[in-house]
Amino acid sequence: MTRLAIILALLCGTASATTYYVDPAGSNANDGLSPATPWRTLLKVGISSFQPGDSILFKRDGVWNEWLTPPSSGAAGNLIKFDAYGNGRPPEFTGYYATAASQWTNTSGHVWQITLSATQPISQLNFIRFGTIWGNLQTAQTALANDRDWYYDSTNQILYAYSSSGNPVSAFGSVTPIILSGQSLININGVSYIEIQHIKLDWYDGYGVQVQGSSDHIWLANMMADSQPKLCRVPIRWNGNCHGIEELPRIRKQNVWADGQQRRCYIFLLPSLRE
């Protein structure tokens, strides 16, 4: 009888697992329970609750100008998994914010402006790329005096840029703010038994993945982290004695001490994001 009860409990635990789907073309008003009714944003994932064994899948070829904060913990032998579905390139979490010439308007003289908009507030900007050259941050709009000078009004989310040759996108070829400044693209804080695979992280000036708080038993596999901006930080960071992902061999288990607790972080670096 005891064995039967244990088997039934395990089967029930497995049966209750739910798979959720996320697609930039979806809607947060959907139930997220099928590829035909996906959620849209990482923010929706971050404010939802999940149970051990649940999976949250992001559509391949999807691009999100957001960061992800896993909100719930899994359990031993019953991880909460974040992964990809469909065909194509790996899901991309990025600070790369491409602007179009039509979005810019002339403020006065050689100063142009654009209002930035994203799912999560753009509270600060540290880097703007004009073509292939990084711009020069100024402390006020009135200080803009040379090409590629820029100033960001974080209250109204308005970016100002100086361009002596007209519309800045036309003049420099492209103007690309690196939004999500100071943010970790995946912030694992106080949750455990989490597995994340097949995600591409790029164009950030904070951390690709940050593990902090009481988080423990974290699996990261088949991931790519490439910050791009100058003076960037590391792809993966633990608030403890742990090395960046570029220093790890293909498979290593890190026992990390931080905040008086030992954390078990498992890194599996495999050749392809498609595996």
C-alpha cells in the first residue's frame, strides 16, 4: 500500500506540470497554454506563479527588449524549466533597440529627439551607438554641441542627439540605444531548482545572468552571452566566489559560498544552441 501511494503521488506530480508559451507576437491576455495562445512578454512571465515541473518556452526567432526574473522555485527532481520551442534561431533577450529615421524629429538646430518605448521602463541609458561609433553622453540637452553627443531625459524617456547633417539615422547609418542599462538580462533572485536552456543574451551593460539571494541548484545550458558595449561586465555572475562563463570548461559544477550559504550551480556548455 505504501509503495502504491508513493507511485500515485509521483504520477500526480508529473501530471500536474504545465507548459507555457511566450511569443513576441502573442498577447498577455491569452492563457499561454499553447503555441496558438501564447503570452507576449517576459514581464508577464515574471509576475506569474509556477509550480515544480512547469516549463516556460520562448519562441525561436523571437526577440525581447526585456529582462527575465524567474518568479518561482522548482523542487529536487522537479525543476522549473525555461527553454525554446519551434524552429529557427534561439530566443533572444537583448538591450539592442534599433531606431528608424521616421521616429526622429528635429528639436532645434542640429538637435534631434526620439521618445523611447519598451515593455519595462527605460530608467537609464549608458550607451548609444551611432553607426559603428559609440556616442558621447552629456549631462544636459543644452550641452549637446558635437556630432554623436547625446542626452537622455529618463523622466519622459526622450533621447536627444546632435547631428550636424540632418536626421541622425540618415547621417550615421543607424542610431542604437542599448536599453536595459544596469539590468541583468536574467535575474535569478531567491529562487532555486531552475533550469534555463537555449537562450541568447546580448547587447547589455550589466550581467547576462545574475544569481543572487538564497538561490540554489541552478542549471544553465546551451546559452550564448555577448554583451557588445564597451566596458561591459561578465556574462554570468554569482554574488559569491564564482567565475564568468568564459572561464569554465565544458562541464563544471560550482559550489559557491555567498551570504553564508553554499549554492550549487551547474553549468553545461554545449556546442550548439539548437541541441
